[in-house]
Amino acid sequence: MPLDHDLAARMAQPDFWPLYSFDATAVRAYDDAREEAGEEDEEEFRTRFLPAQELGLELRFEPGFSYVDLAVVPPGVAEPEIVGWDDTAHFHPHVMSWSELDLLCRATALHDPTLRHPGPMSALLLRFAFLTEQDDLDTITPFTDAAFAEAFPTGVSDAVALSTGPTGTAPADTAHGAAHGAVRVREETRAWFDQRDLRGTGVTWSTRPDGHRAVHQEDESGAHLYSSRAPEATEEEFPFTAWSRLLRGATATLEAAGAHPALRCPETRRALDRCAEPDGHTQLGSLATTLRAAGLGEGPLLRAVTRPSSRAEAAWVVETLGGFPQGRVTAAWFGRSPLADARTWYLDLTLAAAGHGSRFGTTFAAELSAALGDAGLGWAETTGSTSVRDAKGSYVHTSDLLTVLVRDDLPAAARVIARRLHEHGALRTADLRHSGAPRERVPLPEPS
């Protein structure tokens, strides 16, 4: 089942990803343009993916409402059963592990050769996957980078990017302010990591008495888990049976592909073993010759060996053909992830309004976001303000509230924030704290 034509066309437009990511500026521009054009009917995009025979997934996106949901589509069911949704208010986007997403995308690529993996399906569904301690970034990072490159190309082909990065990932995009010479990932990849990294937050997977996997969180002091797939959830709250059936069907699809008679030949086994080595991607031509001689016909698997859309695509196909564990070849080919040591902090910055203009919070947030971005340290945005009633009953603006995302170097970001505050005479009255409990204060050093 190919990607819906209308959605594919919309994805080719430059504002699609900002809208799909609920970027506030893009959403305002979208609303203004539709109002000016007199368009009253809200846009809605739906597309279905088929990871298993008669079992599918349906993605629905409403850009005007900043809303996306994902549903499983069992056979004989009138309405798809929602497994997760994302919006700007009451979101529950934590549906699946990375390994489940990868499994579903691999199986879909075998059912539908037009939906290559990594590609549009994985780029769209990444928002419903999240990271826990069991996940290996060495395996995941190449796939996320390649998925976004395939779905939203930037003019540098994936083949060039993969061959020039020292660890097999995309070369530096200096527009995002990384230190000179740093190994980079795409901005979309880093944004996904920032939003969906739940490692170190007490999130664990478990198996329920009925055999279905569920996820829960013991410690909510950091980033929060928002999922309907809880151990105590009912089938009405999360369709466990349908989801487990979908995963079993996808697994069966891959196992069937790996059981082709051509893969039993000793020559094929030796060729696959050579391709599983760290330099195995250089042996793909030899593997293709061996597979053809052994009787593997043209199809998605042979195409990924002879004409891969990305090195990551060839990696998972070698894993499938060789019966290697999921991610083993990918990690061998790409090496250590540029995100291996990455960390993300969400901070709350409170600015006293006294002595500043009414738009100080908005102006300062824009300046701070630019400064953090130029340093490769994150971004900032306004999230609200506080007011109190004075003796006359009028509301008086007392403070502005900002959210600050910091990447990798908290002390360096604190220095940038302190310097900007000092320039506006707001350093001594500002308060910077971690967003999660126990909301510890982050020291703001006096600029030297």
C-alpha cells in the first residue's frame, strides 16, 4: 500500500515538517494563509502501512489542529483502533520501542517496495517511538538520519553524506552552530532525540500476565512517559491483542524472507558473513553476485543490496538475509553514534517583569534562542506569563516564563543565559530551574 498521494505531495512542501512538528511559527503562518485564502474546511491526511498480511497501521494528521494519531487496523474491524496520539495539550505519543518501529518498517518495505526503509514511514512514525536503557544509539542514529534524508532531502545525497562522515553519519551542517569539525547528525534527528529520550527516567518494559508487552515509569522526576500501553490498561484503552498480532505478523514476514533457499548455499553464507564485518558495506557487490547465482530473484531485498537508498537500508537487509540480530550489522558499519554522549536538559526560566517593557519576555526569548543556537547549545521559547491583582483590582504583569532546551553542555549554556540576562539588567532577578522535580536551581554565573 503506497504512501497516500495527497500526503506524499504535502510532504514535498517546505512547511510540512515544521507543521508536523507543531512548530508554532509554522502553524501561525499556515493558519494565516488559509484565512487569507478563505479556506474553511480543515485539511486531513490519512495513510496506511501494511507491515503484516491483512494487518495495517493508519496515520492521521490534521495540520490545522496540530494533531496526529496512529491506529492499528485489524481485519474485519470497522474503525481503526488508536494506539497513540500527539497534540499540544493531552498527548500520549509513547507507543513503541525503537526495535518495534524498525521491525514494522522492515516488514512494510517487503510488502510494498515503494516504501523503502529507512524512509517516509519511519520518519513519520518516529514520533511514536521512544528510547529506554535497552536501546543502542549506534544502531538507531544511522536509521533516523537516513529516514529524514530520504523523506526530506536537503540537497546532499545520502550516499555522499554517509561516505564523508568519519563514523558514517552526515557531515556537519554548520547552519546549526556545532563546533568546527564536530561529527553531526541531522537537526531532525537531534530534535527527535531531545523529545523522545526517556533513558534514566525509570521507564521499563514488562510482560503482562496475558503475554502482551507494556511500559511503565517508576520515577517521574525527569521526562514523563505518556502512554496508553500501561500494564493495568484495558483493551479499550490500548488494543494489546491487535498490536501483538501486528508484531507477530511483521516478524513472520521477515522470517519468511530470511528462509529463502538461496540463503542456504555455503557461498551465500560466506558472503553474508563477510558483509557483517565493519567494512562489510564494501562487499555488497560480491554479495549481489552470489545471491543472483544462488537464485534470489529481483525484489526489495536484492535491490537494497545492489542499489540501496542508503547504507542503513543495505544494513538491515544483510541482517535479514543473514539471520543476524537486529542492529548488529548497522552498529558494525556505522560505529559509535555521534549521540552516544549527548544529553538534553529542559529548564524553566522566570524573568521578573518589573522595569521592562510588556514584550520583554518575547524579545528576550528570541535573542536567547538565537544565542544558544549559534553556540550549538539549544533554544528558548516563551511559554506564558504571570499576573497579580493590585489594590485596585487590576491585573499587573509580574513575570514571563520561558522554556529553555539545553544540549550537551549545561555550564556553557548557563554562561550564555547569564550573559544575555546581564546585558538586559535582568540577571539578579531571574530564576533558572530544571523543569522536572525536584526543580533544582541552575546557578547563573556573573559574566566576567
